Amino acid sequence: MGLLDDRVAVVTGAGRGIGRAIAETFVREGAWVVINDVDAEPAEATRAACEAIRVGASIVCIGSVADRRDTDRLMQQAVDRFGQLDILVNNAGITRDRMSHKMTDEDWDLVLAVNLTGTFNCIRSTVPFMRDVAKRELAERGEVDRVRKVVNFFSTAAIRGNPGQANYTAAKMGNVGLTRTIAQEWGRFRICVNAVAPGFTETRLTAPKAPGEVLGVPEPLRQAALQRIPFRRFGTPEDIANVVLFLASPLSDYVTGQEINVSGGLQIP
Ligand SMILES: NC(=O)c1ccc[n+]([C@@H]2O[C@H](COP(=O)([O-])OP(=O)(O)OC[C@H]3O[C@@H](n4cnc5c(N)ncnc54)[C@H](O)[C@@H]3O)[C@@H](O)[C@H]2O)c1
């Protein structure tokens, strides 16, 4: 018995880092998982890891969450392959860090498109398969077959504010507004919508930044971040995946519109 037996989940950005850990955790707990990413190679690597846990439990769907046609296709593929859609994890994210006075339109637009519009695109693309199905179940039987789940991502950096991340922090806090609003719109359909804020978690977004690279964090800033964490260690993708599992599972069926920080106790001023 797993916590997600017979549940079908879409995990965006599941080719690397936290998304990959979520996909593997979900498969281990009995779910059928659609692995989305823009990059095919890491997505296939995640699928191979899931396959090693349970044969046939996952498929890959390549596409950008920033493109509405891709997100429509993503949700449709989940239903075509596995027959239903119960869980959406809006994990895909990207950074383009630069101080505001140097930020380009491209830096701003890309980060908003992936981190914020991407979340909304995915939520809207689930409507026929989650909201409308739940509505029908309520009309026919007075109850839903299962409580469906949306888990969005924001960030402790966004709550605190973070120099060099005007685009990213604005997008991530936008996801808090989205979470609270969709939770109210969809509460009557018994769809839980919650958000997770990872603290500083070891992935390619936070790896030591080499000169000339677009992703990563300069080592002095990494060390400063570590000093602010009471646990004195960075988070692991599995630390985050375990809380996402809670929010995707029946253990949280009466929790909606909430935000959880997973940060080793990072103090937010
Ligand atoms: N790592 C941290 O410390 C940290 C902290 C706070 C929040 N987060 C958030 O956690 C989530 C996961 O980040 P991560 O640290 O695992 O990063 P990561 O870079 O390791 O993984 C993100 C994945 O998203 C994919 N992706 C990027 N753009 C996409 C798009 N348009 N459509 C589909 N997939 C796309 C990437 O290819 C990558 O595989 C993100 O939303 C990120 O903002 C991370």
C-alpha cells in the first residue's frame, strides 16, 4: 500500500533536482507519473529511475509550461495514457539573476513566463480533467471519487526578498496569490491547492556559480545562506519531495490555500 496508489500525477520540470525527486517519490508511493520537462535527456533519465522503481509507472512529455499548447497536450497525454488526472505539481522553474538596474526584458519575461504564467497555464489546462470531472461527480453522486491536488512552488527567497532576483521573487510571490485564489475557486469541487516554499536546496539552481554561467549562486552567497539556516545544512530534493507527497496524498485532504516553508528553519525577517 502506497500513499498515492492509483493516483495519476503530472510533475513539471521533473528532469532534474526537486522535480525528479518528486517523480521518484510518487512512483515509490504507487502513483502513475507524467514527467514533464523542456529538456528531453534529463527527463528520460528520470523515467529510467522511475522505471527501476516500478515498471511502466511513468511516461515523459516534453514541452514548456510557458506554452499553453504544450500544457494542454501534457494534461491530455496524462489522461490518454493513465485514464485520469488527480495531482498536478507545478515544480518547473528557472532563474536569470541580475540586479534590477541591469535586468533585460528577456530576463524578466522568461522568468515570469516559466515560474508564474507556467503555473497558471498548467492549472487551466487541468480544468476538463480535474475541476469539470469533480463537478460532474458531485452533481451525479453528491461526492467526489477522490480529493484532487494542486501543489504550486514559491520560495523563501521570494518571501524575504533577494537582491538580484526581482523577476524570480515577483513570479514566485505571484504563485502565492494564485494558490490562495484557485483554492477558493475550486474548494467546492474538493480540489486542494497549496504551495511549498523550498529554502536553499542543493540543485543546479543553487550550485556554485562559475564565471559566465547563467544558473547557480556565487560561493560567498551560498555560505552566507548556510549561516542563516538553523539546521546548518542545505535542503535536499528529497526534503522537499516528502512535503509535496504530504500535500498530494489523502493525509492533507482538508488542507487548502496554505503555504509551507521547507527550509531547515530559515528565519524570515
Ligand atoms: N533549489 C532551490 O534552492 C529552490 C529554492 C526555492 C524554490 N525552488 C523552486 O523549486 C523548483 C524546482 O527547482 P530546482 O531547484 O529543482 O531546479 P532545477 O533547475 O534543478 O530543475 C528545474 C527543472 O525545470 C525544468 N524547466 C525549466 N523551464 C521549464 C519549462 N519552461 N517547462 C518545463 N520545464 C522547465 C528544467 O529543465 C529543470 O529540469 C523551481 O520552481 C524552483 O524555483 C528551488
